[in-house]
Amino acid sequence: MALFAEIDPDPILRVDSNNIIISANNSALNYFKSTNLIGSEFTSIIPNIDLTDEKTNSEKVIKLNSFYFNISVRKIESLGFKQIYLHDITRRIEYEEQIEKYQKSLRQLRTRLEKYNESEKQRLGKELHDSIGQNISLIKIELQKYISLEKNLNNKDSYYRILELIDILSDEVREISHQLRPRILNEFGLFPAISSLIDSVNKNSEIKGTISTFNQDIYLDQNFEINIYRICQEAIHNIVKHSECSNFFIQFLIRENDLILVISDDGKGFDTENYLTNGISSLGLLNLKERVSNFEGNINIESQPNEGTTIFITFPNIYQWS
């Protein structure tokens, strides 16, 4: 072999037209030192590599013993042989596996934190409804009694204004309690709960929202259902706040064992390439991505300026969450 090949730290093999190894550099001889390398049939040394491939150049990652190699095959047509380059990528693979392990641990931690947050939200929602909400109702009742009993009460309009403010406060507490602890989700299920979110938008804004669901009965883990509900809640909030749309649409599909959620609007849209690749991302989108990844889902956002936005979310094998 040429001098540059001999001093290459990675193994290099030369194979003839019959796939017999005819030469090897020092690195290859050292790595395969327990084998009679020269004269051996290539696939007896490195299986699962197809040298009959007509491509001039090809690459593949394989594991040999405890090492990982990126194998490149280069055909030298004019000389009638192939040169096989083995680049050791063991350390890179180990780093990638370690990163995946850390990412998995991080996802598990996020899931536990989200579970704790939901538990706290439900506790606070119950406290608002059962304690503060009831106390507000009692204040209103007592004030009404006072107004009715005091015949010579001056400036009754001010007291009635206080009653109106109490009603507003009561509605706000009820709304916050509902956001923290969506009772409709527990009592009626996922789709009615999301329909309730959409109905609220339809009632309180000029935006028209619709939902489409499947008829198939599925039974999902409560934490997974809450996560889906929060995803839709966050998406609807983003639509109302940012999209400037007239209509939005939420669709649920079951494809094989995957749950597919499509959320689209006809609003102003945005340049996704600039928005995502340059790190310009809203907190709402980051929250969506985290919630999706917590349950091993995938999210894809498609948008163009003045052409609306569509979010595709897929949760593979949803029955693992049943």
C-alpha cells in the first residue's frame, strides 16, 4: 500500500474482484491480528457488507467486536480492486448513547415535574372553587341581606355596583379554577373538554373554532389525556393571541396505533425557517414541544406568511398510555 495508507491510524483493506483481501495497512493487520487476513474472503472477516453493489462509493456503520466503524467502500475500476476504509466511530457512538440516556432521564424528570404541577394545579383549583369561591358567594348573600333589610340605606347604587363586582370576581375565580382543574375532563372526557375550550373562544371572540374527532373508543392514561388537553389549551391560547385568524380547526385521527393531532388556522402565519432555525421561538411553542416530547411524540410546524399555520403532532403507539 502507499505510504499515506500505511500510516493511516484507521484500518484500510484492499480487495480484488473475487472479494479476496490482497493487502492491508498496519492498522488493519493489528486490529485483525488474530486472523489470517491476507488471502481471506472479505465477508468472512466483515459480514453484512455487500461488495457486489454497483455503486462506486458506499458507506455503512457496523459493529465489530466491541468497536463501531463507519465503513466506506471505494471501487478503483481501472485497477480492478476495491479499497475499504474503516473509520473508528466508537467514541462518537458512545457519546450519542450517553446523550440519549441523559435525554431519556430528562424526559422522565420533566414528566414527573409535569405530573406534580398538574397535581398542584388541581389542588389549587379545588381550593379556589371550594373555599374562596364559596366565601365570595357568602359575601354576596350577606350584602344582599343587608341591602334588603336597611330601608333607609343611602346611595344604594354603590352597593349594587359592589354586587356586580362580586359577580365579576366570582366569574374570574371560577374561570381560573376551571383552567387549573378542568373538571369537565374528569367528568366527561377529553373531547368534550377540548370542545368546551373551543366554545369559550367562539363565545368570547370573533374567531370561529371547530373540532373533528374519531368514533373509535380508546381508553388512555389520565396523565396522557391531561397532556393532550394542555397541548390544545396552549395551542388555542397561541392562536387567539398571535395568529390574527378568522378560523381554526382541531382534528384528531387514529392511524394504525398512532394518535395524530392536527391544529390549523387561517391567520397571518410566519416564516418557520427564520423562526425556528434562528432560535426565535415563543414560550408557547417551547411548551408545546416539551409536552409532546414528554410522551415520546413528534411535532412538525408548517407555516408561511399570510398563509396560516398548521401543527402536526404524532404520538406513536398510544396504547402504551392506556
